[in-house]
Amino acid sequence: MIPELRRAFNAAFTDEVYAAYKASLEREAGCPVEFRLAETPLFLPPALREAIVGAGLEIIAALASPEHQAYSLGAVPAAFDVPRCDAHPQFLQVDFALVRDEVDPARPIVPRLIELQGFPSLYAFQFVQGPAFQRVTPGGDRLGFLLGGLDTEGYLALLRRVLLGDHPAESVVLLELHPERQKTLADFRLTERLWGVSTVDATSVEIRGRELWYRRDGRPTRIRRIYDRIVVDELVAKAVELPFRFTDDLDVEWAGHPNWYFRWSKHSLPWLRHSSVPQAALLSSLRGPPDDLDRWVLKPLFAFAGSGVKVEVTANDVEAVPDEQRSQTMLMRKVDYEPVIETVDGLRSKAEVRLMLVWPLDDPAPTPVTTLVRLSQGKMMGVDFNRDRTWVGSSTSLWPLD
């Protein structure tokens, strides 16, 4: 993609350049980066960038409609129905596979929706990964990585507004389960460095009536706003007991209300009708498996780290889903990722672009802010499908500045 940038990058690439790039990110984070860092950015043509942003905003507009808002209420499990849900998510991610047009393969690469979530992503890490790639890319000072007309100060200010609300940083915490064990720890450390938001283990907070408290520099401090990073699937899978219940009527604000994790998610995909959205259906709505089952993917609506996804689906796989889980499992039309990135070893990597947006509660519409890219040479994007491979993993997009 953008052939002249790809040729220049590949010609300048060495193992030493990659090692220096990774080391620079770990220095900024102050800890190791535990997930795999891809060797290259995605050089995203501006026309494709605009197609991704346009499709993402159109999909979000559909999700924000009264019809979908009503439909989405059914996604929230009673045990995790947090009181006083906001009007819309404050953090949004829309993931697109880069594919050849199904009708006319001679056309340029187009985006196809893979997943979406009303839940935070790596907003701090992507903010430092973009400049890190600029530094190791020939002509990187003429490339951009931010969207929405933002510069670096604008990005920091917008995220500060969404993270902190009207509160001082000491009253806002990033809440996670055992954060020191999470692969995304580097993002947590950077969030604290950039915006002053401390990372707190959810198991360590203290509940006082309707209030939550934590210790900051050894001093009891009241939590008034929570940047929620708890993945409920992990909470359930590990049977973690918290000092509070999600259903408690707590006197806190949420920077990303937890209900949106369920409401705007894979649960929305069967409802959506858009040219970039592959056909999807809940198993509970089907009389039987489709005849061309090899062209479908089986996905649980809610699963931690992509567990339970089957890309080579059989009728037995479909029939094996218990009745009580069929309304929480879907079939989605398979998309064929195009291997768009030429690597230095002659192989090609596939790419998935996550459009990252924020939506302050008092803004009329969301703002696209940057991208997260995942590269793969396996059947799926996850680590388990890309073991012992290079030019795969976490990345970002760069494009020529206007």
C-alpha cells in the first residue's frame, strides 16, 4: 500500500532498526511491551483511510438510532446491568478487514467490518506508537497518524476531557483486574504518564456505602470517575470476586459506561445493514446451518481474547452449541483478507484496521482520533494463529500529510 513508501521502508529496515523501535516504546512506557509489535506500519492510502472513516461513522450513526438503542438493551446480562447508562459510548472501536472487492476484484482494496465495541482500546499506546514509527520510516516527518483534524495537543486535550470529565486526575482511576499481569500494562502506564490517571486493581478498592475509595501514594482517596478497562469475560472466566457488584448503585461516573461493552458489540452485527458489513445471524434465528457453511465463521458474542471463534466451521460445531447459548452465538459471512503488505522476506501480511473514536457526552457526534492495526499471516489475527512469525502483531497506520 502506497508502493513508494513501502519500498523505502523495506529498503531501510534492519533487525537493529526494529530493536531500537521496540526499545523506544518500552522506555516511554517504563515497562516491557508484552504483546507482539509488528515490524512495520501500514501505509494507508488517503482514499482508503477516508473510506474507513466514512464507513465507521455511518455504522455508528445506525447504532445510535432509537431502533438499535432499544434492540441493544437485550444484550446486557442482568448480573452486569450497571445503573444509569449514558446516552452513548464515550469510546468506540470499529474493526475493518482489508479485502478485495467481492464484485470487482480489480478494484482497489475496500474495508469490511469484522467487529465493533463500545469499550476503550489502547488510546495511550497508539499515541506513542505513531511517532515511534515515524522516527524509523524514511520521510516519516511528512506522514501523519492522527484523525479528526487533531494535532498532538488536540489529541491529548480531547482524551483528557473524556477521561477526567470535571474531576482532578487523583479522583479518576483506570480500573482493571490484576493490571500488573495484563499484556496491556504498557498502555496503562502511558495513560498515567499522559493524563495522570492511576491504574487500580479492581480487587483492591474499598467500598464505603455508595462510594469507592483507593490508596494514592498511601493516602485514602475517593474515586469519583472510573476509566473502565475490566473485560467482563475475563472476570467471569477467572471467577474473580470484587468488593462491589456491577449492579450496585455507586456514586461514581464512568468514563465508558460498562453496559456499552455489551450493547455495541458483536450483538449488533446481525442487526446492521451496511455495504461494509458482512451478513450475520444469531444461531437462535436459524432453522439450520446454511448450505455453504465453509463461507461462514462461528463466533460467540462475548468471549475473552477471541476464544471460541471457529473459522473452519462444521455442521457438528453448529449443532454442538447448547440451546441456552444459541442466542449468544452467531454465524458471520467469512471475509478473505487480502495480503496487502510486502515484507522483506518475500511473504505478505494481512491487515485489520481498528478505527478508534471518542465521543464526549456533550458532543453531538464522535470524533475519529487514530487507528490501531493488527497484522497477520495466519488464519486469524490472534497470537495463537501467528506463532513464530514475523511482520505480524500490533501496529498503526501512517499516511501522507495533506
